[in-house]
Amino acid sequence: MKVVFYALTSIVLFLFVFTFMAQNPHDIQVHYYFGMVWNGPVAILLLLTLGMGILFGVFTSSLILLSLKIRLVRTARKLRALQSNALAAQEKLTRMGS
């Protein structure tokens, strides 16, 4: 069911982008620093901006996930150390009791 949903979503998104580009063929000028100028269709500029925004979002999300993964590894290491200490203390108590 997920595959069908993703396929339909992809088709609708492709049709939306295609019709958007077809209806916006106008050329624009983008002025950069130091007198650099880019001439091109407005649709390409908007799609490039969208793509850069998506890449920025993925990059920042990846950094957050990486920090959470490091935190998880450290916590798991501490948990294993506590479990081994508890097991050693339990064995010590059972030896003292017998």
C-alpha cells in the first residue's frame, strides 16, 4: 500500500512541477555580488531554491541525528557498565550469604 501511495504522490508531484514550469517560461535576471548576473527562467530559479532548501534541511537533520546517535551509544555504554557492576555486587552478596 505504501508503494502505491508513494508512486501516486510522485506522479502528482511531477505533474505539478511540469505544469508549473510550462506556465512560467519567463526569463529573469538575478544580480549577484561583484556585478555577476544570471539570466534564466523563473521556474528553474525556484526549483533550485527549493532543492537547496531541501538539502539544507537534510543536512541539519543529519547533524541532529548524529548527535542523538552518539548520545545513545554513550548511554548504552554506561548502562552496560552499571549492569556489570550490579551483577558483580549480586555475586558478591550471594558468596557472603552462603
